[in-house]
Amino acid sequence: MFASLSAAAVFTAGSDQAAQADRGADENVRQYCVLDIASQQRTCYDELSAATGTGQQIADTSGSVIGATVFEDAEYGGASLTITVPEPCPKNDEVDFSLDLDDHWKNQISSVQAWSTCWVWLYPDSGDRAGPYKDKAPRLSSGINDRTVTVGLS
């Protein structure tokens, strides 16, 4: 289903929870996160602008790009996850990057923003898919809203 160039990233919270516990911060308080799909490094912030700024900084310094930002609520509200990928998404009719969401993000996405050359595909448990979202989608249809378990970028 995914191209050989796919970089599958499993978004786990185990080591991140321990690190945040050491800093005395609850993961739910820091709700704006950036995930670099290549390194699987996740960093969270108290403000959306800090997260998207860090996503852009990762892209600028590593040669990667921001592929997408997904949001917990419609109209780009609630918690967000900005996903960076190692290169612009080629238009090759294949999903080039895939992210299996952790329990915190599974079945939580209600709006998305596609960035760079990437198109966003959303996959529910059923194996179907919705998309591609080629720009901004402030409200997902009822068929995929709060049902996504995997995000694909093409």
C-alpha cells in the first residue's frame, strides 16, 4: 500500500512521557506538537505558533519540509500535530510517508492543513481512506471526522 520510500513512524508516548514527567509537565498541557518523521523526534509546546515555527526551523535546517498539520477540533482548533518529512512529497501516485497515530491521536482528527507539495490522506480502522486533502480542510466529513488512525502523505 505504501511506496518503498515510505518512512513509517509509530507515534509512541512512553519515553516522551518519562521525559516530560522529569520536567514536571503533563503531556496534555503541551498540546501543540511537532513530529519529525525521519528521526521520530517529537517536541511539544504551549502555543501553536511555537510548534509551527519549530516545524519550519526543522525544515530549514535539515532540508526537510512541513508535510501537514492535523488538528483535534474543526476550524484548526484544539491540539495540533505538525508533521515534517525529509523531502518534498513527489507526485508519483503513491503514499510516500506514513504515520500510525498513538492512542492520544487515534480517532481525534477533525481538520487538516496540507503543506509544501504534500497531499494528506486519512485512514480509519476500516482500511478505507479519505482525501487527498491538497490544501486546507477546516471540517472533515462525518465519514472520517474523529476516525483517523493513520496519516499518509503523498
